[in-house]
Amino acid sequence: MRPVLRAAVLGRPIAHSLSPVLHTAAYRVLGLDVDYGRRDLGEDEVLAFAAEHLGAPGAADGGAAAARGQDWLGCSVTMPLKRAVVAAAGHVSDRVRLLGSANTLVRDHPSAPGVVHAENTDVDGILGALAAAGLDRAARGGTLGVLGNGGTATAAVLAAATLGADAVLFGVRDAARAAEVTALADALGLRWATLTQADLLR
């Protein structure tokens, strides 16, 4: 019997995620029969889940799920797991290595056969959203505002550098917890400052 193809979005909370709707629609267009769901997981649970469903970092054999007739293709990852899941991968992209966070785990990816590959497509999503909102990709300089200081915020910093921005303005609840994103801004040659989120939105 052909194994059931599965994938899921991982995070906590996750019940609100529209990823199953979006991914299922995409699979339908592509003619793929993939069962894509949601899994509510904390940082202390995600590595065991990945090992069971994708395989150990060094051997993406499908884990124990394969024995149950489930062929897990990979997982989408949202907060608060984007940093924790990097340890589940046997291979990470250059972008994940730079940012320290991933939003995608793929089993047996063409660029990393036989292992779990970690990728971060958030940068592409941010660039695409800004372009759709009318940002001129040819324009250089200026300041990009970023709400928060988590895994997606690091992707926004890289997006700012990609766009040729001069600076990033972080709207954060606690400036003391923004060390990682501000260090990345420094490493990418961007000026930065922090404000409260309310002040950034004024």
C-alpha cells in the first residue's frame, strides 16, 4: 500500500494558523495528494517530534512514522519554534546559518539527500510582501521598521539589508531582549535603534 504523504505546520499556539488551507490549495493545484495539518508543540517537544516523523538529523529515514505507513515530506515552522528546530536538521542553508532560525524542515531535500534540511523562506516572503505593497526594489537607503525581536525579526533585518536600507528601527516590548536582532543589524552594516512598539506605530 502506498504510504500517506504528510506535512504540517508546527508551533504554539497553532489553532489559528491558515497554513493548512494555503498549503492544501497549493497541493491541489499541483495535483499532489498530501495531508497537511497542524501540530501544537513547545520548544521542549519539537525535536522529538521531528525525529519521530522526519528522522534523526543525520539520517532522514522517516523515523517511526514510516513504520506506520506515513511518508512525512517536511514541516513548516512558526513561533516559538524557529530557533529550536535548527537542531533537528542535518543540513542548514547559508541563510539559516546566518539567522539562527528556520521556518521549513524538508526531509531528503535535493540539496541535502538523506538528511533533514532546514531553510528560512521568511526573507523571501517579506520581500514579496513589500513589493506587493508597492516598494520600489530599485530604491536604496531609508529605514525599515520591524515589530518584535523574534525569529521573523531576524529575517526582516536580512530583508532590509537585501533592499539596501540604511537602518532598522525595532519596535520591541523589552529592548534588553533585542540583543540578537541588533547584533545581526551590526553584522550586516545597518544602523539601528529600538522603540516601544506603540512608539514605532505612531
